[in-house]
Amino acid sequence: MFLRCHKRIKDGKEHRYYSVDESRRLQSGKVAQRRVLYLGEINDSQQAAWRKTLEVFDEQRQNYTTLSLFAEDRPAPADALDSVQVKLSEMQLRRARPYGNCWLGCELWRQLELDSFWEQKLPRGRERVSWAQVLELLVVNRLVDPGSEFHLHREWFDRSAMDVLLGSDFAVAEKDRLYRCLDRVLEHKEELFAHLQQRWKNLFEVSFDVLLYDLTSTYVEGEAELNPKAKRGYSRDGRPDCKQVVVALVITPEGFPLAYETMDGNTSDKTTLRSFLAKVENIYGKARRVWLMDRGIPTEAILAEMRDPAREMFYLVGTPKARVTKYEKQWLDLPWQKVRDSVEVKLFSRDGELYVLAKSEGRQAKEIAMRRKKLARLLRKLRAMRRSCPKRDQLLMRVGAAKPRQVEPSDS
């Protein structure tokens, strides 16, 4: 970016308009200039407003001196003392770095009081850079530009203003130091969750009475297969040929994570819920909570434990398909009750359980749009096959390749 002066003669008088422009190289190889900020006119009548705008450190006097700022080709007025002239034609902008997003990340770090928390958990020793600073760098990087530790080390740190905000040089972003910092954080996971939960509650006065619990899996390759938790199991990614790990997560409806756990790749969903119920109660205490889960997570035994009046615990879980078929006739005779503009429900109580059958116009429209999109894709494939008129074996191969994209009910 650079400062550009636009001159215009009007009524025999020269007017000057300033703007901040930037040069961008296009894919064609040409360079195009774009105006970033228009500063307006700065004429002689505005000189008084521009005086005493530049603060310079005087090395001889060891103090700061305020000077005036004027263009290089226009002499300073006689009454302007201690003035300095700037050569706009030679002004350059070097190492331009974003500052605002990094500053916001550091401010959020302080608002959550993570600076004081980690100074206690990771006290400074003989190391050149404190581990709390390294961790703050990692967190701000995840917030501003998520990437790997190696990308932070090689590129992002130099392109950010974190060195100024942290008051440290490149030593804070050394590759080995970034990886070693994560190992030091792991042992304080439970205390960190408790601190963030309390801070979140104080800031927004929220109550953790509704919790969402779900599991996912991620497959690994290469040296990551040496991880003792990497094992073969039910793959949600469609990669049964690879080892995987299972990740369980408890979050609030606002997306705030309360607890997580990384488990063996062959862990069954039904064996994970009981430990998480106990963990959340131990950390956050007993309360009237509502748990939202998929139908494959809880067992009937765990649901019976959750219905215990002493635990004051409730749940909303998908009904097994066999039970839906069993009570289908009773549901058909019940009237619909409108709870929102586009949502209607039927309530059915049996054996201490309340069944809720919901109908959403918005969800129905979404399902129809998804099916139409898949159908249109399949029709385009068939038309392309008809135009090319392949041989029988080639036709069968193409139909087999298009079969996985056929219209199927979505998981809802």
C-alpha cells in the first residue's frame, strides 16, 4: 500500500486530495491498483489542524518532541516551529501486518482471565519464553487463522502482529516449543473446563441445564497409526480400511464445550454415556439437566438410571424404529398441536415415557430440496451415458459408479 496525492486545478487554485491505494497482482500477471481509503482534501487552510501531529523521540534530550507534518514540495509556514517535511513520493509501506484481529484475540484471552489462570498452572522458569505466552499464541492462531503448528511456525507468525502484542520475538513461535506446549496443557484439562465454565457463567449468566452429547470418529494414517488408541471400528467417515479414534463431546446449545474425551477407535457408543454423566456431575455439580442424544447412544439400562427421581435428570433421545412401529397406530389418532409457526407436535405418554412426534415444514422443505438435488445429479449422469452410448460393460461400470449417489433418505 502507498499514499497517493491527486491534484486538481479549480478556479485557478490547486487542490490536493489524498488516498491510500494498494497494488494487487492479477492472475494474468498484470498489476492493478485499488483505492483502500479516501482521505479527502488537505489544503493550506487545513494546515493548522495538521500541525503538531507527529511525535518524535529526541535522542540528545532523551524526551519526546511534537513536530508538524507538511508535504515535501510546499514550504512550511513561517509561524510553524519545529516542523518536518515528508517526501510523499518516497513513502513506502513495509511488512504490512493485520493487527486488529490479533488484538481482539488477545483481548478475549484477558476477558476470560486465561492469562492469570495459565500463569498459575504454567509458572515461568528458566526458559527464555514463558509457556503461557506460547499457549496464547496458539489460541489466537486457532481463532484468527486455524492451521497446524508448522504453518504457524513457518508463515503465520511473520504475517501477524503477535510479536508486538506478546512482546516477544520469533522465539515464541519455535516449532519444538509449540508442540511441547500442548503436552503441558493436557494435564490441566479438567481445571480449564471448570474455569471456562465459571467465567462463561459470570459473563453471560447462563445455566447449563440443556446439554448435547454426541460422538464422532476420525481416521488416521501413517505414523499416527502407532497411537495406542488408533484401532479399527465402525467408521463414520466411510474408511473401514483405516484405523481411527473416537471423540466424544458435550456442548451447550450455544456451542460451548463442557467436556470431551478421545477414546479407542473400537469403542461402542453405548458404553460411553455413563462415564460422561458422572464426569459432568463431578465437575459442575448435580442439577436439573436435559440431555439430547442420538438413539444409538443410550441403552435401556442407562435410561432407567437417568429416570431415577433422585438424580433429577431428563433426556430427549431418538425413539428406536421398532418402538415407532409399535405405537404408530396410537399416534395416528392423536391431534396435532402447533408449537411454532411451522412446527406441530403430537404427544403420547406410555409407561412413564413421553413420546414427541414432530412435524416441521422447514425440515420437510429441506428434505425435498436434498432429494431433488440428488435426483438431478443422477439424471445428468444418465443423460451423459445415453449421449456417449458406451458398450455394455462400460455402461454397467458407469451405473455402478453413479449408484452411491442415488436418491436415499438422509439421516435426520
